[in-house]
Amino acid sequence: MNFPVLYLRKGAERRLRAGHLWVYSNEVDIQRSPLTQFEAGTQAELRASNDKPLGVIFVNPHALICGRLISRDAAQGMTPNRLTQRMEMALVLRERLFDKPFYRWVFGDSDGLSGLVIDRFGDTVVVQISTAGMEQMKESIVRAVQRLAHAKAIILKNDGKMRSVEGLSSYVEQVHGPEATLLEVEENGVRFEVPLEGGQKTGWFYDHRMNRQRLQAYAPGKRVLDVFSYVGGWGIQAACAGATQVTCVDSSSAAVDSVHHNAKLNGLDNVETIEGDAFDALKALAEEKEKYDIVVLDPPAFIPRRRDQKAGEQAYARLNQLGLRLLDRDGILVSASCSMHLSQEKLVDIIRGSGRKIDRFVQLLEQGHQAPDHPIIPGIPETDYIKSCFIRSLTGFM
């Protein structure tokens, strides 16, 4: 195919040659190839300043990430056939990893499909498109889902924040099958039902699957506090694993209702909820002198952008101090983060500092990462975003 050409400035290809897939607008040689000549979603050949071809990209002249590499072969762009092949390769991995169809099927750049996320909930498949290039492939994506998964229901949940950055409208649409209102999830042997309307992201976060599985080993006979619980992913699994009592905290009344629904779904009668701001709830529990054997902290990203780094790190520190204060003399803190800009090392250091501030002796027992249906591309740090620390906290030990 003949593609329009986008040229990079001198040296700007180094990151791409090292394995990254994104082109930033300040890396483009706008004298040779003005970004304004490209329409959003166009496929273009990418060339280095010395005219060497680097591959084919989706272009969006309106976004900071103005190019996303979709092929390192300058003659091969993204066709419906290539899209289907990559979705099939992604499916092969997930079917090898999991014996039931509950997983992240496509994880964007990590599966060579920048701007596309697909989650599978049994017979229902939820698709999230976040870039102009993938939006133009929408019909091909739906056809590929039908062909590869034989889904009874396909939902386009295209209401993510990235769409406005790409100049795309926000919408949720069911494009196939009888109307779906609930998403069914089975994770680590535990059942959940999540309302489709108003749910976060695609409706469920599979990324902490392995960390929630590890929590089950610590839970038997323990009193557990699950903070930022959403629909009870951590807490319900802890209760199913033998926790004597679980308290879930979330600011959303719909999420709190879902916790109760999911507790009932699993035959549990030892799960209670607190609706309210997490920081306020933790302070109130401390004032009431409540103590727990396990405290789980899985907040939203406190550092959504690089400029939020300082404020975000301070928020993580406050949160971990509050969590540690609520632990019994020998308790377990599970401190999680989904902030791409917070490294595992920095999270550990924040926990260290939090322990010292309130005079706790802390032991790092385990470190967890994202589940393998969220593969990391070594050349793309942005694909490595989930981390968790299992911390033993001892009072008066030293």
C-alpha cells in the first residue's frame, strides 16, 4: 500500500528502535511533514530523518501521542485480516493461561493493538476503543470478536477519558446480542455480578487477579478491611477463603450495593460495608479504635499525570499511614497501586516511611504485579503499571 509519510526529527527514532511504539508530536519534523496534513486515524509510513523506514503508524495530529506504531514493516498497515490475526494470537495466550473465559483478551500495545482493550465475561465481550485509528477499525473489531469468540453479547464501552484527548465522542452501545445489564465474572473460584451501567472501565479489573489470589492464603480466620473496594473484588474473595469478617469501603452507593449482592451470590453473611470517602472512613475507624488483621488498600491512580507526582506520592503516604494504624499488633497490609508513574521501588519506600512515621516494624513479604493477561512490553514502561506489596506490620517489636 502507498501511505503518506511522516518524518521524525534527527535522533527521535531511538526510543522506537529500542522497542517503544509511540511517537510524540514534538518528535515530528513538521517542516517535512506538517501534522496538519494528516486526518485523525490515518495510517502513515514513519521514517527517520535519514529517510530509513520505521514502519506504519496510526496518526492523530491533535494528540500529544500523535503516532502509534502498528507495524514495523513499512509496506504493511493495519488491515481487517491483520487485526483478526493479532486478536487471535492474543486469544491463544489467554486460553492457555485460564480454563474459563474470564480475562482481559486484548491489552492494547502489549498485543500489538494500540488503543484497543477487550475484556471477556463468559459469553459477553466488552470492547473499549480509545484512539482514532482503532475507531476506524470498529466494524472489523466487532466482526473479529464474533468470529473468534462466538459471543452472545458484544458491548462497545467507549466512554474512557482518552477518547476526548483523541477528539472522539463518548458512548456506550451494545452492537450484538440480547440486551445485557449485568456482567458475570468468575475469578479465583469466586463469582461476581457487576452492573454494566455506571461500572468503571470495562466493568471489572482483572489486573490484580493474581494478587487477590495471594490474599486468599492470608485470609482464613482473619478480620479484613477492603478499602476502595468497588464491587468487592478483594474483600469477597477474602471472605470466600475463610476470613471471619470483612468490611468493604467505597464512596459509590452503587458499588456498595454490588458488594452486598456479590456477598449474597457467594452465600456469605459476614460482609459489611461503609459508604463514604476512604480517607474519612479510615480516620473514623481509627478514632473508634477499630483493629483489623488485614487491611487492603487498592486506590485509583493518585498520579494520573507526571505533573501530579508530588501530590500523588503524598496521598499514597497518608493512605498507607492510615492503613497501618488500623492493623492489629501483628497484621498484614496489602498496599496496591495502579499509577503508572509510581514505581514499585517508590511504593516500597513510601511504605517504609509510613512505618517509621507511626513506629511500626514492617516486613516486606511479597511483591505482586499485574496478571499475565496484562503482558508487559519491556520497551514500553507504560504497560507495567500494577504493583502490590504484602507487608507484615509489628507493633512494639523493636
